[in-house]
Amino acid sequence: MKLSDIAKLVDGEIVGEGNVDIRQVAKIEEARPGDITFLANLKYKKYVVTTLASAVLVSKELPLQEFAQRRKALSFVVVPDPYRSFLRLIDTFQPAPAGAGLKGIHPSAVIAPSALVDADAAIGAFVAIGEGCRIGPGAAIHEGTVIGEGAEVGEDSLLYPNVSVREGCRIGSRVVIHSGTVIGSDGFGFAPKPDGTYEKIPQRGIVVIEDDVEIGANCTIDRATIGETHIGKGVKLDNLIQIGHNVVISENTVIAAQSGVSGSTKVGKNCSLGGQVGLTGHIQIAEQTKIGAQSGVGKSITEPGKTYFGYPAREVRETLRIEAALARLPALLGQVRELTNRVQELEKSLRPRKIRKK
Amino acid sequence: MKLSDIAKLVDGEIVGEGNVDIRQVAKIEEARPGDITFLANLKYKKYVVTTLASAVLVSKELPLQEFAQRRKALSFVVVPDPYRSFLRLIDTFQPAPAGAGLKGIHPSAVIAPSALVDADAAIGAFVAIGEGCRIGPGAAIHEGTVIGEGAEVGEDSLLYPNVSVREGCRIGSRVVIHSGTVIGSDGFGFAPKPDGTYEKIPQRGIVVIEDDVEIGANCTIDRATIGETHIGKGVKLDNLIQIGHNVVISENTVIAAQSGVSGSTKVGKNCSLGGQVGLTGHIQIAEQTKIGAQSGVGKSITEPGKTYFGYPAREVRETLRIEAALARLPALLGQVRELTNRVQELEKSLRPRKIRKK
Amino acid sequence: MKLSDIAKLVDGEIVGEGNVDIRQVAKIEEARPGDITFLANLKYKKYVVTTLASAVLVSKELPLQEFAQRRKALSFVVVPDPYRSFLRLIDTFQPAPAGAGLKGIHPSAVIAPSALVDADAAIGAFVAIGEGCRIGPGAAIHEGTVIGEGAEVGEDSLLYPNVSVREGCRIGSRVVIHSGTVIGSDGFGFAPKPDGTYEKIPQRGIVVIEDDVEIGANCTIDRATIGETHIGKGVKLDNLIQIGHNVVISENTVIAAQSGVSGSTKVGKNCSLGGQVGLTGHIQIAEQTKIGAQSGVGKSITEPGKTYFGYPAREVRETLRIEAALARLPALLGQVRELTNRVQELEKSLRPRKIRKK
């Protein structure tokens, strides 16, 4: 691939020779002729002098004139974010194998007679696929994953090892689900009985996961009581996330690791939640809301586009003001005590005078 | 089933014809003649006019006179909570299949020669059952689940796919364990050595799970160091919960998702913990204690029946008072500053006068 | 084993007969002649009178003179911590079987032709080992565990059932990984696009786990974007822990359950983190830092050996001072209100006088 083509791909500007052939990506200290590399941190600019690479992605912060004499052997591509451009080139030069490399149907897989597995799907060792399942073309179901009766996995979706999908759940196209995640476990619903024990409320709904969703490792997404728990198109969930029954996560919302959304809560589109956030049940979060890590949200957020933070979550400026004030609270106690003494002194010094004046 | 029998079952009062035959449950907009449905939210009462159902569960808030002309085709059953009554009818008309539908012993299962699997138990594909295990009648062990040496699973218990039960653990009757959960992993015990490394403390106890317990997906319940980690009868655990070694959770306690109980802590009967709660190790929680979501409990709670909340957890009224006060803290700082100025002014205005008096 | 040898092993002092033969460990109420037991809590000292054991580990707090008449049948070993010494003896008398008892290669295991599995490794039922993997001597890979292409597991390492190791990850020697844990899932990296959707950033690095690490159940350790996520020698992780991409956990650091470390953060040597702690991304934690349970750390900690606590985390004394102050905050609001009134009264009582003085 010509460097000039790469420059177009990453929307960069060439300083040097655009006609050079690039065959591979590499780290700056390991690169060889024919490789393209990147310099994200100016702290490491010494490597620009020594690298054997043919080209390097740099930001406009790099004083290129310092390296003028290197330009015979080395071309530069100036981009806004060298690291991100480099990551994009990884996918160009080392494309991820389809289905994470899984091919064919492993003879050990147990596929129910009535399951419809596309001829172009890949099924790993020790995969169990229940009656009436549908597995789309290009889908890859890795080792040890279990797909319950009547569940569906769409085109080009990728389920890593040891995922559990319970009966009837529907997974769209180009969905990625990482290892250990459980889709469609029973929602947590128990009705208290007078004797202190609990009666299980049947959980007969399903989970629907729209297209282009990615779900991290060891998440749990509970099936609805009735109806569906819904994960919208393009949603991205990190690891160890809990999604309760009948929750709706709307499209393009991203949630960081170890967060939990309680039953029947609806999170709007394009929201972002930090790690270890908790949302209580039966609330609504307006679209484009941002919620800081470890926050606890106990009531609906109705105005879109705001940033919340804290436990309990408040608008971020308010939480920061409270936090700053908190640091001064111990001193404040002392100040108020001192002030009380001074007022008492003032009161004393006034009272006698008044008496004298009588 | 006659509607009059259903009315008895859900403890409701019939308005209309009790002799009508009911064959199925359905959502109000999808119901057909012979179905019973429900109306939980008065917002949707227009469906009462159009539904094809033969009967509808309603609350006494519904003004039945508005629908008087519908009573030829439609009967009503007035109940305190139509949704809950409907859920109960789901179980009546669509009973969950025993063992979540698993039947027989799958030929791929690996069952150790000395394991005793009841003839009436169901064992899924890729299940491994170790030496000396006992699996009771009616138990269902789903695909990919692993039962370690000498472990026991009681009558009618249901283990979903990809559960791991380690050696020697004892699971009672009618227990439900959701996918990905780990029973009997080693407790977290390491003794520091002078050189900064750690020596593993052997974890040779077990986990005992009493009857009628339900444990959500991807939980971890550690085995005891010696003795047992104990989950009492009727306990209900949500997903992603951590139970440390030698913990005792007493009967009928419920814990919401992502909470953690540290080693050797004892939680009393009939407690309820919200999501993402943390309990420190070696404490005791009195029975019937309620702990709000995301709370952190660092010391024993000795008086039963109280509600705690916050980080650190305090009695809920106290936490709410502090939280309310916190919102006013930034303003308070300003008030105290202003007050200090005013006191200073007062002091100035008094001091000179005193001098003049000399 | 002679009691005198045991005394040397636990660094204890014998009171009684050192020449007695000890054959087993047991709890004090179940012990029989030939057994050694322990008394950790003086509350149970009555058992010293009735036990059938031949020896008992005690602390110097036990008034041995009270049991002088028992010394014919019973010898004492005085140690600083009887419980810990007892745990050590468990390992002496009931050594854990190598590989947690797993032996040989189960015929159901699927091992890729190019994988190198040492003749002395043990591979359980339904284990899948990918192309190019290397499994060292003495390693034990339990039922349902999946090892991705090119991954390595070192000598004497122990992977419990249903672990998932993704392609290319490297696990050292004497590493223990508990059930359900996922090593090498994709890091959580998505670049926002102008239309509100996200583009996946390729995650092509690996996870490297050094020797003598122990990782609890249902943890998730993400692979690096490029390069490696690194778990240093001797690190101990509890259950349900999230380690983000490109994180470094340095040697001998211990982390309690349900904590999370966000991407690219570096935790120094010999740190200890409590449960449910969250560290933000791209920060550094100095060595020997201690962080209390449920703390949230949002910026680097540069000075080694300090203790932090709280949300947001502050040095522990400061957090405790703030917490103590917080309990007094509601009262403070009242005090300031009252003080304001008193100052107003003072101002009133002064102002008129001033006027009069004119």
C-alpha cells in the first residue's frame, strides 16, 4: 500500500515521500523498513532518530524540522491523533479473522435436529444448540457456549467461549458477546409471603439484543417477566455489568464495567455511564446523559444532555461544589465554635452596659 | 378452568359471568375469546373496550360502570394487584416445564462411576459429574455445568448451563442456580510473609446451600477455610453477588445484584440488601435489617428490623438528614464567612468605645 | 510425625511430652487420640478438658496451670496464632492433591494438533485447547475450560472449570485461576463517530500473568489494545474483579472482590485494595498504597505507603475527619442559623445606640 493511500485513509498530511510502499504496522522501537509506526508522546521522540520504519504517524506538535536529516529514509504523516490512526491501520494491515478464526462445525457440537444453523456459520467444540434455534450466516459460536431452545443469533454475530444464552432470546446481527456472559437468566422477582418466605414470580419474557451491540465478559442480562429486556442497536457494554428484567438500554448508549441497571429502568439513547454506576429500578434516564463512575442514581433524569455524578448523583457542578466544601467542613466546625464564643463575648460585653445605662 | 375457580385462586371478586371457560392467559391487545388478561395501568383502559378476551383482571380503581355494555362478552375479576394475579395465572396455564425442560441423561455427559445420579434426574450435554457425587430425583443439571468430586445436588434442584460446583459442596432441594455461578471457589486467604510475598491459607471447608434457595447468574460463593459457608433456607440472591468464605446468610434473606459479603460475616434472617452493597468481614447483621443500595457497612448491626443506608451506612433517617444538609453545605460556607465579617465589625465597633470609656 | 517436629514447624513451644506421635489434624470437639487440634478463642477453653486429642495448639493467653491435671494425656504447643498454625498443619497432614486431583488427559478433551501439552499435564473433560498452545508440566486444566489459539499455561498452574483464556495470552507457573474467570477478553475501546454510533478500536494485545498469581472466580482481565495487560508475580486477586486493557498490577499486590481497575492504570508493588474499589483509567498508584473498601480513586497516588479511603478517596485520616464532621453537619446548620439571629440582635442593639450617640 502506498503511503499516499494510507495518508488518505487516516486523513493525514504527508511530509516526505508519498510513493513509498508500506507493508506492515509495528511499534517504533521494533519497526523495520517497509513498516509504518506512530509517535503519540513527544517524550519518546528520540526514537524518531533511530527507528528503521519507513513512515511514522505524528501529530503536528512534533517539531519536524528537528528531524529534517532523517527525511531521506523516513516519511511523516501528520494526523490529529497518531495513536488512533495507528489503531485503524492495524485493522487494515492485520484484519481480524472473521468469527475470531472459528471455522466449520466442530463434530463434538450438539445441535438439536430442529435448529437451523446456516451453512456459513461456525460452531465450536462443546457448543450446545437447542431445539428451534436459528443461527445466521457468518455467525461464530465458540467453545462451550450454550444456546437455549428457540433462541436466535443473527448474521455475523460472534459469541466467545462459555457464553450462556437462555431459551427464546433474540440476538441481532454483528453482535459480539464476550466469554462468560449470561443472556436471559431469570429476572429477580419474588413476592413476599406472610410467613416471611418468598414466592417466585415467573419470568417468562425474553431478552432482545439489536444489531451491532457489543457485550463484555461475565455480564448478566436478565429476561423480562413478561415482554422483553431490550438492548438497543449499537449499545456497548463493558464487563461484569448487570441489566435487570424489563430494562431498556436505548441505541448507542455505552456503559463501563461493573455497572448495574435495576429492573424496568429505561436508559435513553447515546448516554454514557462510568464504571460501578448503579441505577435504581423503574426510572428513566434522558438521552445523552453522562453519569460519572460509582454514581448512584435514585430518580429519573428528565433533561437530556446533562452530566451527573456522585452518591446520590447530582449534576456534576453541584457534586463538585459539595465535595470541595466537604474538605473544608472539619475546619468549619472549628470556625463556628470560635464564632459562637466571640458572639457570646459580644453579648456579655453588651449586656452589662445596658444594665448600667438603666 | 371456570372463571369462578380462577377468582378463588387469585382471591378476586367476579363482576359478570363466573361460569365462563378460560383456557389461556394473554396480553390485553393480543387476547382472544377464551383468554384471561389484565389491566394494571388505567392509562390503557381503552383496551377494555376492544379486547377479545373473555375475562380481565382489574383493580377496584377501574370505574367498571364505564364498561357496563361490554359485560355481555367480557367478565371482570377485581383483585388488589391485577399484574401480580396475572403472573400467578401464567404459572397455572403455562406451568414451567420441570427442570426447565431438560430430560434424560445426554450421552455426552461424563459421569464418574461412583457418582449416584437418580434415575429421575436430567443431565445435559457436556456436563461433568465427579466421583462420589449424589444427584437427587427430579434434579436438572444443564449443559456445560461441572459438579466436583463428592458434591451433592438435592431433589428437584435446577442448575442452568455453565455453573461450576466445586468438590464437596452440598446443595439442597428445590434450589435454582443460574448460569455462570461458581459454588465453592477457594476463599481469599493469604498470609503475608516478611519478604512481601503471600502464603496461601488452605481453604478446605465447603459451601452448604439449604433448600429453596435461588442464586442468580455469575455469582461467586467461596468455600470456607474450615467448616462451611452457609446459605440458609429460602435465601434469594440476585446476579453477580460475592459471598466470602465462612459467611452465613440466614434464611429468607434477599440480596440484590452486585452486592458483596466479606469473609466470616453473618447476615441474619429475613434481611434485605439492595444492589451493590458491601459488608465488611467478621460482622453480624441483625435479622430483618434492610440495607439500601450501594451502602457500605463497616460494623455490626445489632438491633433487628432497622433500615440502613449510605457510605458509611447509617440509619436511613440520619443519612437522609446528612444528605439534605450536604446540599446546603456550599452555601453554609458563605454564610459563616459573612457572619465572621459581621462579628468582626461588631467587635471593632465595640472595642473603640471601650477605649473611649477609659 | 513427632510433636516435637510439629513444634519446630510452627515455631512453637511444647508444654508436655514432645515425643508423642501425631497422625492427623481435627477440630477440638471431634479430635481423637493421635490428633492435634487448636484453641483460638478462650471462650471455648472448656473443650481443653474434654478433648480426646493428643495435642492442642494454644496461645500464651491460655492459663495452662488450669489444665495441669490434663497434661498426662494432653500436650500443648504454645504459638502466637493457634488458628494460623493449625491451617499450616492442615497442609502438612492433608496436602492438597496436585492439580486439585485432576489426572491424565480426558478422552473428551479437544486438543489442536499443533498444541504442545506436556506429558505430565492433566486435562479435564470438555476442555478445548487451540492451535499452538503450550501447556507446561504439572499444569491442570479442569472441565469446560477453553484455551484459545497460541495461549500458554506454565508449569504446575491450575485452571478450575469453565475458565476462558483467549488467544495468545501467557500464564506463568504455579498460577491458580478459579472458575468462570475470563482472561484476554477485548478491552473496552470504541471511538465515537459523528452520527452518534461507535467504531470498535481493535484490541490486538494480550494478557501476561506472571508466576505465583492467584485469580478468583468470575474475574475479567481484558487484553491490551496493543502490547500487554500485565499481572505481576505473586499478585492475588479475589472474585468478580475487572482489570481493564493495558493495566499493570505490580508484584505482590492484593485486591479484594468486586474491585475494578480501568484501562492503562498502573498499580505499584505490594499494594492492597479493599472490596468494590474503583480506580479510574490512566493513573498510577505508588507501591505499598492501601485503599479502603468501596473507595473511588480518580487521580494518581504518588507517595508510597499511604492509606486512602472514601469516595472520592482521600488520605484515611482526612476522610475519617470529614465523616465525623458530617455527622455533626445537620446540627451545624441549626447552630449557624441561631448564630445569625444572635448577630442580628447584636447589630440591632448597637445600631440604635450609635444613632443616639450622634
